[in-house]
Amino acid sequence: MCLGIPGRVVARLDDGLARIDVSGVRRDVSVAFTPEVEPGDWVLVHVGFALARIDEEEARATLALIDEALAAEELAS
Amino acid sequence: MRFVDEYRDGRAAHALAAELRSLVEPGRRVKLMEVCGGHTHAIYRHGLDALLPDEVELVHGPGCPVCVIPMGRVDDAISLAERPEVAFASFGDMLRVPGGRRRSLLEAKARGADVRTVYSPLDALAIAEREPEREVVFFGVGFETTAPATALTLLRARERDVRNFSVFSNHVLIGPALRAILDSPEVDIDGFVGPGHVSTVIGTRPYEFVCREYGRPVVVAGFEPNDILQAVAMLLRQLRAGRAEVENEYGRVVRAEGNPDALAALGEVFDVREDFEWRGLGAIPRSGLRLAEAFADWDAERRFPVPGARIEDPKACRCGDVLRGRAKPFECGVFGTACTPERPLGTCMVSSEGACAAYYAYGRHRRVEVPA
Amino acid sequence: MSDAVVTLADGAGGKASRKLVEGLFLEELRNPLLEPLGDAAIVGRNGTRLALTTDSYVVRPLRFPGGDIGELAVNGTVNDLAVSGAQPLALTAGFVIEEGFPLAELRGIARSMAGAALAAGVAVAAGDTKVVERGAADGLYVTTAGVGLLDLRAVLGFDRVRAGDRVLVSGGVAEHGIAVMLARGDLGLAVDVESDTAPLNGLTAALCALGTELRWMRDPTRGGLATTLNELATGAGLSVVLEEAAIPVREDVRGACELLGIDPLYVANEGKLVAVVSPEAADDALALLRGHPLGAGAALVGELREDSRPFVLARTPFGTRIVDMLVGDPLPRIC
């Protein structure tokens, strides 16, 4: 329903903004809802707002679960 | 990590597909609704439906905020845009959506209305500050994902005392829509792929009623191909085990409690309307947001006359059935004929995220098989 | 609808544009030269075969990263001739100028036209200027026409395309459209993408060495690669099966498209070509393209296939999808 794109925080700016980078594209977005983010963090960007900080540990945990299916499949074949 | 490509691995996808096949009982059909239009779009965009076992049927839900705006509200938007003093700022998605008499904002623009495409509501506020002689009206659409952005923009407008800015709010809430679908007769949906990005704001708790009151499992999912396949696997596992719980596949951005700052902004700026009309679904109680009294000065509906006419959904169109999972897009008599993405008749065809539009663009001729 | 008006979607190069051209202009002006609706008409007399084309340029802003309206006008016209299998002989240029337009800027544009013409080895041989009242035009519009001599080594056309033929693209797609869209500034996105505007006649001359193994060429401008390939599918009566991962897209262009919810396959190019060649000639064609500076990023992206109805299909790592024609101007989406 709502386009959300992962971007990396490049710098914190004044006025509640941060500069983010999406594959080489820069945009200043509001971090009013993610005040804790720092340069290097990844955030989910929607309509010019960082809606959530992306949790790398959780991201890896999900990948590990997906990889379990891959391991099971390789075992079976 | 880029948090995108990692979840697009083809080998993992085929392994997940094999797992899905092992999780279904032959001949027993399972109907799952992906609530969110983003999931619908991703499924067709990547051709994921080919990886699902025959027993699993995906039903496309109401989670496209553009599609659910009723025609009367689009006409209201056009009437605001046509006021000579108004610069009407909108997300690009809304421009092609037809109102009554099939006229859209894009056509209003062609006839001379000052319609601006913006990427963010903050950009609309910036226009108001840059052009103090114009009355900038922002077309607020979207679920709880987008509404906080509008809310924060209004807080900003008040803080900076920007008086030539207002919002025409059509923000809607996902929970009441889900309940409306579950309450409609003959609903045979076995489980829900829960919306991912709306959940970054509201968290996972608001879906608990689906499990508790209706006995259906919900798995909140991300938007990459393997997120969606994994969520379907999690739903099938719940169904096999006879469980109905809210699970979260999208832990990298969704927390159980959501985003407290965004929720606080929503609460401060908006009130819940008594009821709001949804295209295809009719009026749903307490499903829409209007500006709170404290923001009356920034409320386009209070500052300008809006016609507020109610326009019936076209009779020939079966969008209501499609949205409730009772009909597939191609089972509608006007699909692809009187109703196409160029001249959409019903809600499901108006945005590329609508079930019919996605089906039309990507899945229309799925029987065409490509040899490996 | 008798009160229907022209909307911007009618000019975006997708389905709506096609409807306007076929339903109005072709209907009123129908003749055998116009009927194929190619990039250029082929006019022949006494054994000489000429390609004839015209185009208008209404880009905003007039200057954008990687070029300006003048360069775009020359290259666009050269390219329409080039992909028709012709080497350009001469161009004309008409200027509709809004009263008050700065002379220095006009000179800059004329100068960049001269530079582009030099690069393409063609002359702007005739011109016309009209000045209109302030507000009657958005700065400057340029209309060009071009005439070229057909390269008789190659015989191009939809009717030459066969099932099994291969589809090549000369480089990364969507660069022009993204560069211009972001140069307008209202989306607040900053990116180092430049328009790919360039003359393609060098590349097409190289491909013409393939003789009859070269079947068809087109430059995927408005409406992007997807629209051009849909025209190919319809024209040839064959499906185009793409390998999605093989389609070259720069990383930052892809990023901008993701942020805006736009599919790069629908975004305009001004210096890329699509070529269809026989399967036997595919490797040679790729080598010819990659041997030219403008084709360094060339890729083999798909093939033609017999089908019950012609479609453009994209194979993904997961399945396949239909790549439909563009409905209207690509608009930034939130959802």
C-alpha cells in the first residue's frame, strides 16, 4: 500500500532532517519519527519521512529463516 | 546489506516454493488475503504467483489508499483544485483517479487548474511558504503509514504560522477495513498477509482482533519476493497447527508497539470520523481521519466550500466482491472491456496497486507459459 | 465525449499517445507513406531511397544535466533517421520563441545544436523562427525535420523479424527521463545522472554491416523500452521474452525509480537503441555495439517467440510477468 524504500543515513541536518542515500540518490527526509538515527543507519523512507530504523540483526534473522528453507531443499535433493 | 536484493534470491525463492508445496494438503484449498496493494503489486511484478501451489489462492485486499477514495471525494478534490486561488498539491498516484463523470485531476489540470505533483507533504508546505499569494491545499491520502507525515506537516504549519496551507484529509484506517471484510457475509478467507509498512506505525497489536474474534492468523510481511513467500509459509504452518496468531515476518522494520512518535502525531492532529465511505466497500464506521478542532484553520473542508456529493459506485463493477475475495478480477463483466487502466470504472483498476490493475498489467494472460 | 480535451497523458508516448495518433491524425491524414507510423517515412524515386522524419521538443527545463533542448533536437532527429537504417544528410530547425527569452540563452542553445550536428556529421541546413507573445509558449519550442539516405546493406522492418531473433539494447535505460525529471527540482532528489542524449548514427552504421541479419531498430524514447518493445511485438506479431536481470539499468537510476515508484522500463532514453538481429548474428551484433563508445554497456536482453497473441514478457528469478504499454506519463507514486 505504501511505498517504503530502504535508504542509508548520510548526515543529520538541522530542522529535524537527515540526508539519506538510496543507491546514489540523495534526499533530505524528516527524521521526526526516528529521532535516534545516526549516520550509517538504514531507515525506511516513505513520502519524505524516515518511518523506521532498519534493524540489521532482525534483517539477518529473517534471512536466516529463509535460508533454512534453502538448506532443507538442498538436503532433500 | 542493502535490505532489498538479499530478499530477492531466486534459489531461496524456489526452496520456499518447495516448502509451500509440502505445507499444503492436496486438494484442500487455502484462501489467503494480502491486505496491502504493495504486496499485490510485488506478487505480479515478480511473477510470484507462479511459485505458489495450486491449493493456495491469493485474494487481493483493500490496502490501496488511492483505490479506496470514493468518486465523490475525487470530485471534491477537483472542485478545490479548480478554485482560482488554489494550488492543489497531490501525490502523483491520485492524478489519474477518475471521479464522477470519469473526470480526473489530470484532466482538471489540462483545463487550467493549478495542480502540483509532490513527493512529500512537506514539499507542499514548502510551496505554501515560497508562494504566499497562493492557497496551497494538500490532498491527504493514505493509511496510517502516510497520515503521520501529513500530521507532522500540519504541526510544522502551525509552528511556523503558515496560513495559506491546508489539508483535504482522506486518510483512512486499516483495522476497520479489515473488520468490515471479516463481517461481510460468505467470507471464506483463511488467513491474512498483513500490511508491512502500515505496521511500522501501528505495530502488530491492532491485528490481534482478527485472531481473537475471527480465528484467522495474520502474518505481517515485507515486500520483497522472499518476504512474501516466507509469510505465506508461516500462515500455512499456523493453519496446519490450528493456530491463529499475529506473527511478524518483517521484524527488520516492524515492532510490536509500532512507532510511538508517529502515533502521537496522529493523535494530536486527527480525529476519527464517525464513518467514511470507501470505494467498493461502502461506508465503514470509524475508518477515516479528519483534522482535529485545533487544526480547523488548516482544514480545507472547513476553509473552502466542498460539494460533498455522494456518488454511487458503478453498478456493472464488482469491485466490492473483488475486495472481499469473493470474485477474481477477470470474473467481473467489465474487466478489460469497459474498465481498463486508461479508463478505469472501478476502484480496483484505478491505481497500479489495485487488484484489477495489477492483474491487468502483469497477470492478465498468465496461461501464456514461457519455456525454461 | 464531444467535450474531450487533450491531456498531458496524450503526449507521454504510451497508450494514450498512440490512440491520439491513430484515432485522429492517421484517420485524417491516412496515406501509404504515413501508415507504417515508423520513426521515419521512406520515400523513394529513381532508385534512391530517402528517410524523412520530424520531431518537436518541449523539454522543461531547457537545460538539464547532460544536455539541453538544442542538443536533444539534433540527436533526436538524427536518431530517428539512424534507426530507420539511414545516414542523416541534413536537418532543418524551427524555433518558437516566447517574447522575452534571453538572447544569450538562445545563442547557447544554437551553439549546442551546432556541436551536436558536428558530432553526428550532419548540417542544420534550413531554419525558421517565430516569436510569440509572453505566455503563449514556455520559453522555447524547437521543431526539427531530417532527411537521410538509406543504407542499402540492411533491410529493416517488422516484417523482417522472425521467431528466435534476438533483442539487444545498446546501454543503460531510463537515464534521460530520470535526469530531466530530477532536474526540475520539485521532487527534491539529487543524483549524478545525466541525460544520455547522443547521436546513434555511428552505432547504427556499425550494425548495418550485419546486412540482412539485422532486422529492426528503434530508439526507445518517450514511453521507454517497454513501449518500444510492445510496438515491436504488435508490429511483428510475435512475443518478446525479456530476461529482466539482463536489462542494463544504472544503480542510481534504479534507486531513483524505486523512490518514485516508477518502472525504469517506462522511462525515456535519448541515446539508446534497441536492435533485433538473427540468432546467428547476436554475438557479432553485441561485439559491434560494445566496440563503439556509445554501446559499451550493450546487452542481449531477450528474444522473439511465436505466441497465440503477441506480448512483451519479462522473466524474473521467480516467474514471468507481462510488460504492458505505458498508460500515461509515469507519475511518482506513494503506493
